[in-house]
Amino acid sequence: MRKPRDFDAELKVLEDKARELRTRKVQQLGELLIATGADQLSTEELAGALVAIAETKDAAKREAWAKRGVMFFESGSRRAASASQRNRRSIAAQQGSPQSSAGGTGSQ
């Protein structure tokens, strides 16, 4: 005869794993903010930018942002970029235009 399953124990293990994954996600988001330099923005600026991004339905803009994200992760931290480069990149991203960077891939 088989031993009955302890559903409560299994559920607790799953809840613990879900909590651990949420904690890791929050930590990684914080690390991403720091790596991109977004931690220098005010809470209001950051929240406003994230809301605008989340509300954007323009596929071309989203694709351009995704490409910039890939370039960011491939090239490492953007911390080395000067503030003026960051501002130009930010303006280009907000306008949804392709951008040229030192990495060279600015086309969509």
C-alpha cells in the first residue's frame, strides 16, 4: 500500500519556492535599475517612465527598446557612458526612433 501524499507539505514547499522566486525577481530588478543608471532618477520620474512604457502599444517602439536592451546586456553595464550619451539615448528611446550608439547597431 502506498503512503498517502501530504498535500499541505507539498503546498508549503511550492509557496516557499514562489516566495523565493519573487524575492529573486525583486532583487534582479533592483540590480537592473542600478546597472542602467536609472537609480539616479527620482521615484516619480522612474514610475512615470515605466507607466509610459507599459502603456505603449507601438510595436516599433517596443522592438527598438528590446534591441537596445539586447545591446545593453551584450555590452555590459552602461555605467561607463557619459551623462550626455545617456540623455541622447533616453530622448531617442522616448521618441521611438532608432538610435546609433558606439556599438553601431542603430537600425531596426
